[in-house]
Amino acid sequence: MKSTRLFRKPAIMGLKEAMADIEDGITIAVGGFGYAGVPFELLAELNRLKRKELTLIMASMSGEDCGIGPLVRDGQLKKAVTSYMGENRVFGDCFTAGKFDVELCPMGSLASRLESGGTGICGFYTTTGYGTAVSEGKVPQRFAADGSGDVEVYSAPRETRLVDGKWCVFETALHADVALVRARRADRRGNLMFHGTARNMNIAAAKAGKLCIAQVEEVIECGELDPDEIHMSGAYVDRLVVVPDALNKFEFLVTREESHHQKENHNDAKHRIARRAALEVQDGMVINLGIGAPTLVTPYVKPNTDVLLMAGNGLLGVGPFPNTEKEADPDILNASKQTVTVDRDGGAKFMDLVESMGFVRGGLVDMAIMGTMEVGDNGDLANWMVPGGRFSGMGGGMELVQSGCRVLILTTHTNKDGSPKILRRCRCPITAAGVVDKIITELAVFDVVKPGNGLNYLVLTELADGVTVEEVKAKTEGEFRISPDLCPMKQAPVPEGA
């Protein structure tokens, strides 16, 4: 493989020609999050070529029958570096069967490691991941191939250091032999314009690759793209592959029309939780919505509230779900990889993952609304891995909860087997220590009081209709105090016409 630039202009090549010299054993950085911005045709050609012993660096390992899935199925991976394995059972099953290694890394750190690799930075210190399995070297990296589920290799511990009064983790730069990216269009200089949330990891991946192959829908003449419309310089691009009819797929198509037909029960457990959470939203806030239950909150926010909803994959200004499938855009997704619209009137902006996660780490988010597996009565949060069970990865959650924003946890009070989720101390590996500010379940609301001496404690402040303190005690392992102002759980009204 070698660069095919001529006077800084990339070569325009056919799909097979552009990928023909990809070799076994190389490291490939791939753009995309969910199905947005994934170079499906380049990955399909890599699968057809049957290259082996590959290391893939990618934000999320989406796709069972397309994208990453066929490469996993055909045994072409040696290792994956990612932040989120998600719902890809092909990938998850092969990983836990010991067929390849996985290095899990917080999403913001992963994006910045690639950016560093492409911009001459050897590494950096970050508070993200300090005091967790990430910094301590306790994240499973390879499972036994005998089907036992035993962990053979754990991740390496990170170097830690006190910087400006904060304990930090050292993250090294990532470099790739090849970058495979996807953009909407390019000019003949290789300047790229992306669409919607498809910027995600594409820009950082392109910078980190010694050879960058960009899949685009069209190539236009230089000058036809206004410089203000160019999202990435063509200086990073070596080869352009035009795929005018590229695969555009929905991973999770969600529409308001579908919700209407389902006739949602606004008084069931999950909607009662969402309705209570909506009351925490205030004018002027920037709010990051996590995956799952938090996505139900937006319809209950008070009308005309001036708020920007953020999806960590690169959309500041998340709008409602599209009305119909026809209005849905596969490149405009939330962090749950669901189709959404854009709050243009609210001042929306698209970002790549480096900017998006930097926005979070920089303290520009006021509140994070998240789900959890467990939460401790001291405010510890555990929402990304269950030892001995399937786990998806931490995504951008570690950046969010260590950013200093207010953390609101939405969860059912117990697991399906009746075991409590609010514990004396988390048994799962934590996402961060002492970061939770409020817990909302279908039974009750708790505040986490933080006196400043590290001895945080829970206070029960609200009870759902028909629920007693005794019932909450019976279903809560963690200790809590009872507020002298204990009151019925408040609920945002159901929107008109819902």
C-alpha cells in the first residue's frame, strides 16, 4: 500500500482497484457510528478480499449482516478497538467465544486518540476513566476459546497522574495503516463534505490513517464546494471511490407515526419515570440524553422550554422522532442510534466525535439523563458491564458523568428477577464514583446529598401513588434517609393529543 496523491490530489478509483492492495495483518480505522457514515461498500470489499488478522478501530461495532458483521463472521479480525459493541450479537458472541481481542475505550478518549495519531500528539491526560476498570486494567480483552467464558487477558492498566489537582489517566495516540471513511461528496482535491451525524469518527479516522480511502456519493469540480461547506481537508485523502447508490440502512427506525399506532400508556412504569424526569428540565439547559429510557423524556418537556438536547454522537439540538419513515434520515441519529429530527429553530449544530466529546469534557453540558445497571447509595454509577454477562461497552458515558454536570439516573427499581438496583455499593465495575445527583424509579425519587467529605447519602423525597415507604425499603438494598418534606411523586402532564 502506498499513497496515490499527485500534487495533493487524490486518485479517483474503482472500488476493487482502491482496495486491492490492502494486506493481511494491518490496522484499519473505520468511520461511522450506528449506521451513519459507515463505508459499507468498502467494508464489503474488504470482506470479499478475505484479508485476515485485521485490527479494526471503530466507535461502535454496528451491523450483523452488513458492515462489521461479515468480517467477524468470516474470522477476519484479530482485534477490535472500540467504545461500544452495542446490540451486535454476531460481534458479541464471537468476542466472548475467544475469537479475537477487544480493547474497550471511552468514546471521547478513543476519538481523541485517533485525532492525536493524525496530528502529531503522542498522548494526553484525561480524567475520563480514572478510578474505574479502565485505569486499573480490569476490562476483559480476550476470553478463552473453550467456551467457558473465562477471561484470558485483561486490558493493561493506564498510567495515572495528578494534574492541576485532578487525577488523570494517560491515553496513547492511535495510528492506522489505512482509514476507510464515508462522506456525502468530495471535490477533486479530496475535500470532503459530510451529512448529519455522519461526521462522527470519520474525520478522526481519516487523519490517523497513513492511507485514507474515502467513499463518496459524488465528486465535483474544485470550487463547487464553498470553503465554508468543507468539513475536512483533502490533504488527508489518498483515494476517492464513488458509490452513488451506497447502502443507506436504518439500524433503529423510530417514528412518531409508529408510536401513535402503538398507543403508548403514559402511566406505565417507564413513562412515569420519564414524566418525572421531564420536570427537571429548565430553560437554558444543555442536556445530554443517554440511550434507552432517557429518550422517552422529550415529549413531556414543558412546551416552549428553551433547551438544547444533545446526542453524544454529534448532534447538538435533537428534535422529535420523524413523523414517518419517509421523513427519516439514516444519517441523523441520536446516541441510541434511533432516527431523530433536528431542532433547527433551537439552534442545532452537527459535530464530529472529537468536538462532541470535547464539548462534554469542557463542562458545557448542564445535565446528563442516563440509565443504569446499578447505582450505589453513595452516588456511584455502574451502567456498562456485568461481570460474567454480555456487556456493550461504556460509549461516551464516562466522559459525561466525569464532566461535572448534574447526573440524573432513570431506572426501574428492581431487575426482572426482583433483585434491587439501588445497592449499598455497586457490585458491577463502576462508570464513575459519587457522580449521581438524583435517582428516579417507578416507585420513588431519591436525592444524593453530597456534604463534601466523601460521605454521600440518599434521601427519599417522593413516593409514587400507592407506594409505601415500607415497600421502597423492601426493594432497596442501599440505605436512605427520609425527607421531612416527603411528598407524592410529581408528574409532567401528558401532551395534548397524545
